[in-house]
Amino acid sequence: MRRVLLFTSGFIIFGATVLWALSLSRQMAATGQTADTDQIAALLRAVNTPDSTLTGQPVIFPPGAGTVVGHSYFPLSSGHALNDCAACHADGRYQGTDPTCLTCHAADDAHNGENGTDCATCHTPTTWQDATFDHATMGNRDCADCHTPPPDHFEAPCARCHLDTTNFQNALFDHSSIGSQDCADCHTAPPDHYPAPCAVCHVDTTNFHNVNFDHSFIAGQDCGACHTPPPNHFVGACSSCHFDTTNFQNAIFDHSTIGTQDCVSCHTPPPNHYQGTCRNCHTDTTNFRNAFFDHSVIGAQDCGNCHTPPPNHYQGACRNCHTDTTNFRNAFFDHSVIGSQDCSNCHTPPPNHFPGACRNCHSDTTNFRNATFNHTFPLNHGDINGQCTACHTNNDYGSYICTNCHNGREFEDEHREEGITDLSNCLQCHPDGREADD
């Protein structure tokens, strides 16, 4: 009987509270007012009374209650900042609501419950993508339980190669663990690769370019089956010329195999080369410089069309002087063609040469040493033996000086006794360099 009375009393109090809350809500809605904080708090105290008779009873909160209700045990912040209490508390039931994430986010769990119910271990209330995962919490669990390996991935525990959980590309694979499996089981060979077990050539698993290929395996196959020749290469069997498989540059070509083909089919002549059949001049295929050119084939062409004359060369038809095409130095120049030009226009005189017209002394154009110089004063005077600078100083051959040899007090006194004071014109008295008679 007592229980019936308590239940009836509780139901009456609860009903009165609900009716009062509804009335308050309608009045505030009619007048545009919001729920007073004290009123809402009083309502919470009434609903959440320690008396177990009211626990779990449906209660409708007034508008705005979500912004003022104390919620320290489940902070209403970030993604949980909700004003609508009914979003979490279904059917007006507030006490007894499970605070675990999966209560509301079961449909959002990409792990299908395999990682437990404590989502806060990795996720924050801000967003699901804002997560930090400590792989140390997984224990001995393998990566493949959560991560899907790429297609055709090696089938083994992931942790055997992947030690860095922040970057799957940072991995170390021990190829000794694959046993007799061939590289091609995991690696794709480049196009047109030699079709043989990879391990025959690739012994360095850290670098595929570090390889040793035994060409004896290919039997009768030609090099062109694997190697691409350079542009404009001779079209023929590679093995006809290439005997050294470690160096393609080490080759010997038998030019007798080309038949009537001309050299230019494979070789590019140098700039300004004579335009003609190569074999007319080049008979030594091992050395292109070992050639003989028949100049009779050039017709009326001048040498300057192919040959460059040296600096300051005479400007004229080459053939006028050069008749020996095997030696350009074997030439004859007809000086009569130069007219009144002086020799120095083409020839450089030796040092301390007499500064005058060359033709005054040189009449033999075939030999410059065959010259005649009219020097009225003896060239062996005083045993100078033709040393011009003894009398002509500073390369001035228009004047002379005698005092380099004839000087001193006796020299001056002797002329003074003869009444001679001008000692600047010695030739006036000594035209032949001899002492004048008394």
C-alpha cells in the first residue's frame, strides 16, 4: 500500500512539474522571453532529484536550456556544442544516457567497432579527420588489419619491412627472405628487357643498374635485338664489327662490305670540303688524312676556293705562282706583276736594315742577299767590318758620328792647330776615311 502511495505521489509531482514547464514555455514564447537560468536550474533539480523514483522519467526542457545547463561530465564544446538537448537525449530521457562516442556515432565508425569504444584515444570532438594514432597501442597486431596493401604486394607480415609508421615508402626489404623466387614476381622489367631470370644478371638488389650480363647467353642473337644503334648507323649485323661487348666504341669496320657506297653515306665531311666522290682521294679507310687529291679535276677553280692563304699573302691568282700542288712552298713569283710597289709591302727587312727603297739595292728577286749597296765611305774603316751602328746611331742612317771612335784632347788640339774648329762634318776633309795630307 505504501509503494502505491509513493508512486502515486511521485507521478502527481512529476505531472505538475511538466505542466508547469509547458505553461512556462508557452508564456515565454507568447511574450518573446527566454527561460530564466534560475528557473531552468530549479527544474533540473526537480527532475534530477536523488530520489530514485524520478530517475529516467521523460522530461521536456524549455527552449535554450542547452546553453545554460551545467554539463561538466560531458563538455558541450567544439563538435558537441549543441543547443538541442533532444539531439542526444532521446524521448526526453536525460539521466542514464550513455556518454560513449558510439552511442551517437555508431554509423560513423569506419573501424566497425574493432578499435573499441574509446574514440577519444585518437579523435578529438572537433572533427573525425583530426586524429592522432599511436601505433604502439596496437601491440602485435599487423598493419594489414587496418591498411590495405597495394596490388601484387609481397605477402608477409608488414612489420618485417615497414618500421616507420609515418611513411610506408620508408621500408627495408631483405631479399634473402624470398628464397628462390625471381625478381619478376614483384618487379616489372622495362620494355624489351632480356627475357631471362633476373638473378642471372642482377646481383645487387639495392640498385638494378648495377648488373653484369654475360653475352655468351644470347647465342646467335644480334646486338640489335636489345641495343638501339645511334642515328645513321651502318645497317648490318652488329657482330660484324663489334667484338667487345663491354665497349661498343671498340669496333673494326670492314669497308669492303659497303660495295659501291660512298663514304658520305656514313661519314660527314668537314666544313668547306671539296664536293666530290670521297673514294677519288681517300683510299685509306683507317685514316682519312692519308689522302691524295688530283688537282687536275678542279678545272679552272682557284686554290683559294679550298685553301686559306697565310696572313698578308699576295692578293692574286694562286696558280700564277703555285704550280706544285703537293708543296705550296715550291712556288715562283714574277715580281714584274707588282708594278711600282716596293719589296717592303710584302717582305719584312731584317733588323737595322738600311731604311731606303729596297729596289735601290736589291735587283735579284730570287735572292735578297744578292744585292749591291753603293757606300762611298769604306765599310771596313777602323776595322768595324761593316757594323753600321758604329757610325749610324739610333737607327738613323741619314747621319753619322765619328766621335764614337775619334775623340779626346789630342784629337781636338790637332785640328785646332790646322785652324779647324767645326768638327761636325768629317767627310768634308776625309771622304775616304783617310787622314788628309799636310
